[in-house]
Amino acid sequence: MNSFLKDKIKKIVGIDNYFDSLEDKLCYSYDGTPIFQHLPEAVVFPENEEQISLIVKLANQEKFNIVPRGAGTGLSGGAIPVENSIVLVMTKWNNILEVDTQNLTATVQPGVVTGILQKEVEKYGLFYPPDPGSLTVCTIGGNIANNAGGLRGLKYGVTKNYVLGTEIILPDGELLRTGGKNMKDVAGYNLRDFIVGSEGTLGIITKILLRLIPKPQQSITMLAYFDKLADSAKSVSGVIASHIVPSMMEFLDNTTINCIEDYTNIGLPRNSEAILLIEVDGWGSIVEEDAETIINILKKNNTSFVRKAANDEEALTLKTARRSAFSALARRRPTTILEDATVPRSELPVMIEKVTEAARNFNVTFGNFGHAGDGNLHPTCLTDERDNDEITRAHKAFDFIFNETIKLGGTITGEHGTGLAKKHFLEKAVGIPAVEMMKRIKSAIDPNNIINPGKIFSISPRCEEYFSVGNRR
């Protein structure tokens, strides 16, 4: 990108919102995915929709690329810059514009941090359920782009279940408004859901309308220890079969337990093969009844110990420890590759064993944890990218895991997105016709392929060449 073009971008956003020093570019050359990195040409913080529109139109004219970015916590490489690109950072767009207590909605900008939104709406007795593990730092815009899930996905669903509308600057610079506060609206194609989960490839989100629900009156959090992995998996199946839907049902294996205990020192049992963290919530006596039923199921499936959190503070401590799993595991080895595989809930015991098999067959260390209630596991390889042989074995282990996931009727990502990390699996997961349709949609909306190219799938040969495995950092 030449200096004349950079000056044009500066003129649009102002010199205070434009950065291209090496230090600045390094800060935005990577995201939460450890094996990808690339320097952008510049980093830009737009202040309004007009600036974004002008930048997008300039990109079409001059043929440079734009990579939208939130907090950079993504785990699929979706916010990694590409060649000849600028990073468009939306974290300053962090205002909660409205909490509508009559219609139970919140209107927010994309840079609002998820945890901050949750605390704000709870002041009104309302509830925004999606809660990714990184909720204290991740942004709503990034959640929308990747259709983020979280610990409460079992009962409450994922981000798409709470998006009523969006505003987005399209790749031609025009503003698209989708959805609204109507609880029913089937006028034309559902463009709102089309945007959710598109991983920043179809435009830049500037405003989001979210659905809220009444905050549950009470909750009970339980922790169960198991001497055998298989018993923890059977317990999950037993709870689901009982027709009780916990608000969360989280699984931690022994490696993860020990890493979390090293990190938090809250008294987790280091010798247990697995832990289940379970929470039920709702109104009235049914919450206590559901908790007792679950405890009985856990005992029938050989839990070595089960206890209820004594109060809200202890429950928060346990949930915070679970959310720290990635950070805790990352302290063990220099490179931590956290992945995301989802299978039908009935296949969860098999999938847990497949992760163990992958670790054994390829001689790598895995920590395994995840949202057991909805079949979403996070096999996490603890490795060192400086060791070429080990990193090769790690990739082979993940290839095995994803191939087995697909065989079980599962999917290669339940909540992280495809991004760069798993796009080579997409065709196997969804089929050639589906991938070709996605490419046609992308080409129709973004004919010059300027918005986050090379993510999910490749259209431009140069992106395919650059992001081949051989060019990983």
C-alpha cells in the first residue's frame, strides 16, 4: 500500500485514528489463535458509519482489503490480517444505546463488552444469556460475527437466538438494516440470521438489536467429581434423558482440572479423572427439585463426590474457574491450540474417548473441557510451535479429531467459527454444494473480495496460497 493511499485513509478517519508503526501493526497481527500471524498495512479506528462507508468504497476503488476486528479473542483466526489489508477496529464503538424494558430489548454498538452488557441489563431485572468464556473482554460484534455460544448454551441457546436486528456497512459501502423489535417478521429473506455467523466476511456491523428475557429468580450450582471419564459422560446422558435442562453442564478432564487448580488454588480434586459443573435455574421450588434429581442421577453414575455451592459467591468462584480453563492450560506449554468440536449429545462419550485416543496415537498432550450438555467439546493441545515435529503431530491429532467428529454426525465448530483454522475441513463437513453456494453468496455481495477475504473458504488464489499450512507462523 503506497503512501498516497495511506494519506487518503488518514484524511477519512483523521490522523488520531490511524496507526501504521511496526509496534501498532504487531499488536493487531494476531488474535486468540496461536498459529497464525500477519502484519496489516495499517490499523484504523473509525468514528462513524460515514467513515466506514468511505473506507469501504476506497477499498473497492484501490483494491485493498479490510479486516474487521473486535477484541481479538477469536479462536479460529477470523481477525488475522491478510496481505494488502488494513484492520478496522471497532472497540471504541462501545455504547449501550438503549435498554427497552417494555419490549425487552437492548440496542448496542458492536464494541460493547459482553459481560458489561449482562451487568447493565440485570439492573432492570433482565437477562442476556449468551456467555462465552471470554465474556469479560469479548465484544458483542465479535459474538455476532462468530455466533458465539458459552456455558449457558444448553438451556438458553447461542448468540443468534438473541439477535433481533443488525445494521451493517456492506462491501459496496451501503448501510443495510435488518430486523427490528417485532417479535414476528417474515418479510422476505431472513437477512438478519444471514449476517449472524458470517465471520466478518459480508460487511462491518455497526449496531445490534438484542432480545432480553426476565432474569431467573434463583439458581443452584453443583460440582461432581468422577474417578472415571466414562461415568461423567454417562451422567450427562442421564441428566438429558431425565428431561431436565440445566442452564449449564460443563465437563473438565484431569489435565484441565490440574491446570485450573494450579492457576486458581480453589481446592479442585487433582486425582479425579473428570469434573462436571452443573447449574439449574428458574422460578420457585422446581429449581431445588431439579437439583435433587440431578444429584441422584450423578450418584447412580458413580460420582465420587457431589456438592452444592453454599452461596452465590461460591457459585461465581466455580464458574469463574471454569471460564479460566483456556488461560490455565496456556500456562503449561508455550503454544496452546484450543479447538471446538461438537457432536450429537448421545455421541459425547465416544468423542471424549476419541480425544484421548488422538493424544495417545500422536504423542501429544491434550486438556479436554467443554459444554458437555450440548455436545460441544474444546480439545486443547499443549505444545510448542518451535518444535516442528511436535506441532506436526498436533495438527495430525486435530485432523484425526475432526474426521472422527464428522463420522459421528458432528460439526467442525460449534461456536468458534471456521476462520482460517478449519476452512480446509469445511467441504468435508458441509459438502461441496454448500461450500459453492457460500462462495456464490460472497461473490455476489463482495465482488471484489475486499472484506475479510480468505476466511471460511478461499476465493482468491493468493489467499489460499498465503494461508496454506506451510505459511503458518
